[in-house]
Amino acid sequence: MNKFSERRSRLRSLLAGESGIVLFIGNVESAAQYRDNGYKWRQDSNWLYYFGIDEPRFAAIMDLDSGSETVYADDYDIDDIIWTGPMPSVASLAAGAGVQQSAGYAAFEADASAAVAAGRKVHFLPVSRYYNAVLLSRIVGAAPDALFSAGKKGCPLASVPLVRAVVQMRLVKDAEEIALLDKAGELGYRMHTVARKGIRIGRIEQEIVGDMEGVTLAGGWGTSFATILTQHGEIFHCHSHANPIEPGRLLLIDAGAESNEHYASDHTRTYPTGGRFTPRQRDIYQIVYECNELAFNMTGPGVAYLDCHLASARHMLEGLGQLGLVHGDLDEMVADGIAGLFMPHGLGHNMGLDVHDMEDLGEDLVGYDPGQKRSSQLGLGSLRMARRLVPGNVVTDEPGIYFIPALIAKWKAEGTDKGRVCYGKLEEYLDFGGIRLEDDVLVTPDGARRIGPSRLPASPEEVEEAMAND
Ligand code: GLY
Ligand code: MN
């Protein structure tokens, strides 16, 4: 059987207790300023997973009661062909995805609306694009804004059984997906290597970004998210690349490649701009490196990724304690979330067709097992993957230590640390910036391995040696 038919048949069996229809809505082209000048085309990931047709304006209905499946899209007419060339017929593209029935795109809305009018249950996923929200809102009669995932809590109107079934399937990557992730990982390795070799005092950050993103476009679809390349690692999503590379700084590069088949990579490395760490930078780097290694070594089937986060946080506090930045009982500091001052993000997230895999479906449903409760603490509360791991899970391992002046000032003013933070010492680090080290990790039957054929230099020695040879 065709891989897409197989996936849909599995989805159908996971939905065995449900009746009604399931809607799948592929993406349409999105205008940037006007219709004929759009954002770069990217298909919806759920659509890609179940149908694989990488063309705009496709949708499908799976009827859970009759067992029928229909793909909806319009064949190209001469006006399309003049501008974009011919496209295989919709019927043949549908057949390639294992679907025998096809109809025009307008019939999708008509058929789905008829099912609603007949009082049938209509299962749909949260949308990720506004165009699809508008279409779906006409079908189900809800406001477009209510059809998106509201971050952690997901979309209350979407079908929970459908979301759970899709998450269950996409969380465990099959052999073909793992091969595609390795391919994206190899491209990510090359993009980061070009970046590292391009670090020179006086160059503008943007020049390095251009060189590294060029690698992803030459070897794949492009970047898997907006590149972070900054000497202000303490600003998490810093997308400004206007600064010249200065001596004595740390350059944090968090960037990923997307393969032509749309699987992601996501790596972070932090480099001393002149090729050698200062003693103070090295001390902090060493702690982050050890946290990354510790989490990787713990990762394996049956281990909750939440526990990898907590172990990493504990090790971080131990290291920061040895530097005189915090003091107190380690377990109590972990329980009170003191690590959140230094790492106000989670240890990692799922990765696959999306860099934050399935985040459009609702973070809690994706990343938390039933019964696992999400923390409200700074840092731990941002953990996107807490689940007990099973073979085939792909997660990022991305601890970091950051010195965020505004956050330090707030904790100090509010006494959040309950006396554990040595502010006198910490204030010497206000100009430090931040360090993060991120690898992509596959859970295997007997442990874990990193995605991709090679690991980027990670230990302080490896980094300095690589930079000396660049
Ligand atoms: N690598 C970017 C992120 O995980 O948010
Ligand atoms: Mn990441």
C-alpha cells in the first residue's frame, strides 16, 4: 500500500469509535503585498503527512462512516498553464496519494457544509493559516480567530480525538522519516559549518547569515525557521543581523535547514568571536556543554523528557553554585525553579515536518502525556516536550545559560529567588550575553542517537580546535 494510504488507514483505525467526516485542508498561496507576489510557498505539514501533494489549494474529506475519501482541487486551465506550466491532473495526483475520488476545490466547502447541515460530526484540526481559517469558519460557523491553536491550550473547537490521533502518529517517526531527518541534519551540519568558518572580526552578522542560508537553498528547501545569529544570545529570538562581529564576544547561531521533503533540522552553537573563549566564557560554556551531554545520555525509551529538563536544570545550578552565582540546597533550588532565571526556556521540543513539530495542534496535547501537568514556572513552563519517550521520538536537546539584565533586575526587586541568587557576583555578568548548545536527538530502542551523520563541534576544546583550523 502507498505510504499515505497506510497512514490514513491507521488514522481511521485510531478514530474507530468516531463517526462523521474528517477535513484536511492544504495551504493556499499567501499574498505578501498582492496576490501575484506571495510568500514563499510552503504546504501544510499535516496535509503533507497524510497526502504528500506539495501543491496549493488542495483539500480532502475522509468519511468515517462510509469509508470514502475525496481529494478536492482544480485542474489547471489555460490561464494557469500560461503562467505556471502544466500540472498533472488532480485525479492523478490524488491517485498518487492512494485516493481514487476527486472533485473541484469549491465542492470541498459544499460537501463539508452539507455534512454540517445534516448534523454530522465534522472533525478538523486547528488551522495554521488565516486563509484556511476563513474557509473553515464558513463551514463550521465559528469566528476565524477561534480556529487557531491558542498556544499551550490548543483550539477548543478542534476535534480532540483527531488531534490526539494525529499527534500519536506524528510523534513516532518511521524509517523513511528518520532518513529524511538525517538528510536535513546533514544539511544543517553544512550550513553551520559554513557559518562557523565565516566568523571574522569586522564582518557584519548579515553576511554570515546570507552565506549559511545559501547552503540550505542550494541543498534543500531553505531554512526551517527564521535564523537567529547574534552577539546578544540573551535575546532569544533576535533576528537583527546588523552588527559587526566584535572581539571578545560570543556569537550564538541557532539555525536549521529544511529538506526538499520538508523535514527540519535545528542546531545551536555559540562561538567565541576571536576563536578562543575567555576564562569566564569557558566556565559558563562548560556548564552548558555538560547539561547538553547529561540530557543526551539520559535520553531513551521510558524516560520522561521532563526529567531530562530537571536533571539538566539541577546540573546547571550545581555549576553556577561552584562559580558563586547561586547558593542553597540543590533539590530545593530545582523545585523552586531557580534555574529559570538563567534558562527561561525548556530543554527541547519535538521536531519533524515542523521545527517545533505539530505546535499548531496545541502544545499540551503534543508534548504532555495524559496526567502530566504543565508547570507555571519560568523556564519549565516553556518546556514543549515533557512526555515519556518512546523509540522514534525526535527531540531537541538545547540547554542554555543567559544573563538577561531586565530579568535579573526583576527577580532581585521581587525577591523571586528567595535568597538563592548572589546578585553581587551575578551583576558582574550583566554584559555576558548567552550561550545555548542544541542537538537533534532520535530516541532508539536502546537509548538515543543524534540526528545526522556528524555532530558539530560541541565541547569547548572541539570548538576552539575547529576555529583554529577554519
Ligand atoms: N531553534 C529555535 C527554537 O527552538 O525556538
Ligand atoms: Mn530548537
